[in-house]
Amino acid sequence: MMDASSETHSVDTLNFLDDPLWYKDAVIYQVHVKSFFDANDDGIGDFQGLIDKLDYIVGLGVNTIWILPFYPSPRRDDGYDIAEYCNVSPDYGTLEDAQRFIDEAHKRGLRVITELVINHTSDQHEWFQRARNAPPGSPERDFYVWSDTDQAYQGTRIIFLDTETSNWTWDPVAGAYFWHRFYSHQPDLNFDNPKVLEEVLKVMSYWLDMGVDGLRLDAIPYLVEREGTNNENLPETHVVLKKIRQALDERYPDRMLLAEANQWPEDTRPYFGGNEGGDGDECHMAFHFPLMPRMYMALAQEDRFPITDILRQTPEIPPNCQWAIFLRNHDELTLEMVTDRERDYLWNHYAADRRARINLGIRRRLAPLLERDRRRIELLNSLLLSMPGTPVLYYGDEIGMGDNIYLGDRDGVRTPMQWSMDRSGGFSRADPASLVLPPIMDPLYGFQAINVEAQSRDPHSLLNSMRRLLVVRSKHRAFSRGSMRPLHPANRHVLAYLREMTLDDGTTEVLLCVANLARSAQAVELDMSAFAGQVPVEMVGGSAFPPVGKLPYLLTLPPYGFYWFYLAPETAMPEWHVPVPEPMPDYATLIVKRKLEEILEGTPRKLLENEILPSYLPKRRWFAAKQQRIEQVTLLYATPLTNSGRVGLLSEIEVRHAQGVERYQLPFAFLGEEEQDRALPRQLALARVRRANQVGLLTDAITRDEFALAVVEAIRNAATLPSAAGEIRFLPTSLMNELELPEQPEVVQQGVEQSNSSIIVNYQVVLKVLRRVESGLHPEAEMGRYLSEQGFANMAPLYGEVARFDEEGSQTLMLLQGYINNQGDAWSWTRTTLERACGMRARKIRPWKRALALGVNSRPLPRSWASV
């Protein structure tokens, strides 16, 4: 049996302090100086206390420590309101103490990340004091953003909704309003003033010269303001960041910038900088904020989709860049990057007590969020440590610390570290009343029950479980630098993915991660045939599982269970596997900025043509080439049916396969979240569509009542629409003048797919959407038009036609015919007549029904039927 811990391709083989890409292999431990350990017993944590506990941090298995702001500050925002950038708060020690801490961390192989808060300062900073006393227009005044009115930048959202009513605050000394994106005591710096960037670069150099390895850039989407915008992610912000990165690279090529940009993935991508395929030239890392709440969403819904969906939406980043991922941190569990409906769901599930809610988030630690459920805590930790990106651990979560939602702001998740069951949890020997924050003392999470000392002695504690996972992770670089390939088992309770990396010796390391998101035990069959003959070795315990074969690989998982497997190069064929039916793929998400027709551009088009449509088309009844291997799908055009484009898009697709080329009509429509109460639009959906926080489905437009009504109205008006493949004309017959529909006509969808799609409008007309598009006169249109114009009564009259005209001629797309009242259809009548004529029970006729339903010729009718 192979011991997983013996694997040699580990992060430990690198000299972590010399590697310029060290941040890719980092495991970051986030701490408050004030809350970690008090060495001088004044009730406040300090740098000496942090030095005293460095061996604990190293023993945990991390290699990077991120310390929150320690600068002189009024601490009205826990240090993010900085009053002096190049000094240390006396509460925490001296500059010499900070230097000694950095040196001691480096001696132990730890990198150090600190904060570079450049969006704003405290109103006590000398820059602001000079600015408010300086005359308007002076260089000193222009260090900040001022206005004579509080009505400027009206398109800008307020971030701290619980405390702030405006982004402007009146300053009586300056006689003007100053701009702030956060608290009213935190004025924003003015990066339109070059002097501001000069000072920021001096601050950056000061701490990098002291040996700091990385700088977290706080709140960087808001650096620049422009009227008429939402003042987030502006191009001018990226100009500033490129200058900061250039200055960093010139003098400190082995240091790192970490972006705090709480944005959607496509809006965070620019903070890495660089062109497509090239290296990034802004921040080396950025937090993946949208992934974090979706891990909790997946756990609550017991469904992998929230995770796989956001990962599919995540764009590629430059090769020298890395995502930072996390479960909890010093702020609230932010729910900004979810839809309104998702936010309500997460609030109700994880923060039913409204005191746990703040701004657009939840102020709770990991363990209370999961109700002390050890299985769920370890499951989420396994996801954190195995997904693409650099994991960030929050101090105390490794032992399952609790919180105090009765404290103000977010102090409830910033309470003292619990070291032992001694006074104040071993954090300080000061009078408990003088502590910076009260320790947790309740029966479930209090320091008497939850502390490092007790868990260090318990081999089965959460702390030691986390240590084991971190040791395993450090042995396999595929976790930190490998690619991720999701698997799509039929059981959606199970999340499974591969982490793969080509090593220096040319071999490929493959890791399989499987997680059960459900509260009940689950079985799952994985398509691992590409790795037939290899043996999955469970990495934490080193146990070898049955080898992979050509058949689906069966695993059973306990409630909230997970596995990490190393695929070892051994061969043996198992005999117990059974086939698994082809699973339906999860919806991919198409991202548009403004309008639906953007699906014909860039990444959405590639997804549709290369992934979505090749999978969607063979499942449609009207697609004729089911037995052919699709070689290429091309979207010919997508033309809005109405000016607003909300009704749908007329669209055709070209399918190339070994037997030739075929064209099909597939109109598209958007189905919002609030409209998904009908089954048919969801059954015929192709993908999800997201515009900012609005999410819905891309479905076949024929499922929308508005589509049929809009086509009827366009035929009545003899409309003409331009398209990328010719002109689309709506051609009425003379009978159209006689068609009178009520103001709100009833629309009846046909629930069963046929070769063409029919929609009944008010039981007066039928709109037939022809799926397969062929050049030339359509016989039904040609004959119907002629006979209708001649007054022939023994047929369904033709009211109009929709056709596309190009250089090849015309192609009929739709027909609008009169509705003929009936008591069924020819297919049902034929089947019923056969059953009655045969005098057989339904079970004996089923093979015939199946043959008829498939539209294939079976063997001749039995001779005994000849007399029927």
C-alpha cells in the first residue's frame, strides 16, 4: 500500500522564501495582533505576543501569516481608519517589535502579509487635518475628494447600509463635503492628485524595506471617482494599480499584491491586469468573493450546482496570478455577490437571528454558522484546501471558536484567541474587565470548552484534523498549482473534481476530490475510465481503494463525508462496477452586460457553439441528425423580435456533421427567476444567463406566450427585420385583415416536442415554427397561400408566413394558420383505433406503440390482422 505522505512532489521541496511565485503555494493564516496573545498583560494583544506564538502557527501547517492593521489609529473601524501609515500603534508595541516579528517569522520559513489601506484614511490623519485647513484648490486640500454639495456621484451605492445614509459628510472646518465609501470618519484619498500616489508608494516602500512579503490592498475598486458612473472598477483605478505594480516590480520582484475587490468574477479579473495569455501587471492575487457564499449555499441546498456554476463563470487569469479563497475572515460573511433571492435564502438559513446580520452579510464565525457540526466544518475545510487558489484561514476557526453577536459592528468575530482554560482563555493575565474585547464564555464555545491546549492533547480534535489536512496538502503541489477539472456525476448531492499538474519530471500528478454535500449517506458513480488501471489512494489515511476500470467508479460517502485520492500508477481490473446512465449536464452560465443578443459575442458564443448546443441538440425531438457526430455548430444570427429584445431573439444554427450541413431554427428567450413556475420553459432551457445580479434561464422562445403574440403582430404589420444572414420578412395574406384577437388572447403551448413546434393562439390561429430550415418555396406555404386566397374552405387557411431572404433565395421559418377545432389528433386516433381493432389489452400493444412513437417501420402486421 502506498502511503500518501511519502509523495515527493511536495511544496516542502521548494525553498518557499526564495521562490518568486511563493504566493501560489501559500497557505495564509489571518490574525489580529490585538486579539492573538497579550505578552505584557495590558489586556491588548501585541507583537511580542505574536512572536511568542509563531511556533504554534508553524505547527499548524501554514506558511504565511497575514496581520490586520496595526498602525496608529482611533480604532473606530478596528484599525482600518489609519492615522499614521509608517508607525505602530503603542497598544501593539514599537517599530522595533514589528521588525523583530518579521525577522522571527522569516527564520521559521513564514512569509508576512500586511495591509496597505490606500482608499481612505482616518479623519485624524495629518493629511486630512492639513486638507481641511487648506484653501480649496491647494495641493493639501486636493489630497481628498471635496464638494460644495452632497448631490454629486448620485449613482454610487452606499456600502455600510446599517450606519451610513450618504457617501458625503459635511466638514465644518473645511466648509465643504468630503467623500467616503465607508464610514463617515474615513475620508477617501484623491488619486487624481499625483502627490497622493507618491505618498502611497513611499508607504509601500517603507514596509517592504522592513521585509514585508505581501500587501493586501484594501477596497481597491473605489480608488477613483467619476460623475455619471457607479464609481467602481473604473479604468482610472487600473491606471493607479499598474503604477503601484510597476514600482513594486522595479525594486521588490519577489513581493506580492493581494487585491480586496468584492466583485463578480468577470469584474475582478481586470485587477490581475495583463493581456489575454500574458502575465498580469496589476495584483498578483485577488480574493474570490463570489465563491465563498456559494460554498455555504451548496451545503444548505445539498446541491453542488452553486459551486460548479460560479467556477464555470470564473474567467482564466494570467499564469503568474492566483485566486485567494476563504471561508471566513475578520469582516461579515459578505452576501453582496449573490442575487437578492440567494441572499434572503442564506440569511434565513444561516442567520435566522437578525442580530447576526449586518450590512449585506452575516457576522458569524465558521463553527456557529454550521451549528458546531464537526462533519460540515471539516467538509468545508476540505473544499477550502482542495479547490484552485490559495486558502486563507481565519485565526481560531481551526479549533472551532465561537462568536458574540451582541458586540458592536463586527467585533463579535474578533474576540481573543482561546489558548487554554486559564483566565481569559490564556490570552492575557490582565484584569478581564480591561481586555480589548471580552473572550467567549458561553457553555458551547467558551474558552473552558474550546481551546488550543485541550485540542492539542486530543488526537481526534478539530485542531489536529486541520493539521493533518494541511500536512497532506503540502505534499502535493497539484493542490496549489494544478488545474481543476470538474466531474459531472448524476448524483447532484456529490461534488467531484480532479486536480492535475505536470511535474518537473514530465509525469502528471492527478488528485481526485469527492465531497458529499448532503446530510444523508450518498452513493456516486464517477466516469474515471481515462484513468483505468490506476489505484485511488485515500490521502489522509493512506488506504488503497479498488483500482479504476473502464466502468463507472462507485463510491459511497457518509453524511457530509469527503475523500482526497491520489491516483497511483498501479493496475488491476475490478469486477463489481455497473454501467451508469449518461447524466444531464449542469447548466453553464452565460454572462451578458446589457442585452440578450450579447450571447452572440465572445465567451457566451464560444460556450453555446462548443459546449451547450452540441449537448442540447441531440436531446431534441426535431433534431434529425441524432445518430451523427456533431463536428461544428455555428450561430448564424440572433435578431431581436421587438425593439426591447425582451420577447426573444429569432435565431438559426448551422450544424456540420459527417453527412453534411443542416440548418435549424432555435429562437431564444430569457426566463427570469420569478418566471420559472412553468415546467416547459425550464425543460427546454439551454443555459443560465446572468447580468450583474439578475439571473435567469436561456430557453426556447416558443415557450413564452409573448413570443407567439409578437410574431402574430409582426405578420399583421408586415414587418421586416434585418439579420446577419439576410432579411426576415413577415408576410400576411389577405385573410390577416379579418383576424380579430382579444386584448389578452389565450396562448396554449404544446407540451410534447414534434418535428415542428406549434402554438395555439386563442383557439383561432396556430403558429407553426418550422425547425429544419431549407431553401426554396415551402409547399405548405405555397399551397396554403394560393388556396386561401382562392377561398378554398376545406383546409386550414393561411394567415401569414415568416421567411428569410438572402442571396440564395427564401427560407420559410414560420406559418400562421387557422385553427380547426378537433377532438384529438391523427396520431392519437390511429393508435386508439389500432388498439380497439386488435381487441388487445394495452400491455400487448405496447411494442407497437413504441415502434410508432419512434417513427420506425417494424415487421409487417400479423397475418391475423388482415381481416380486421
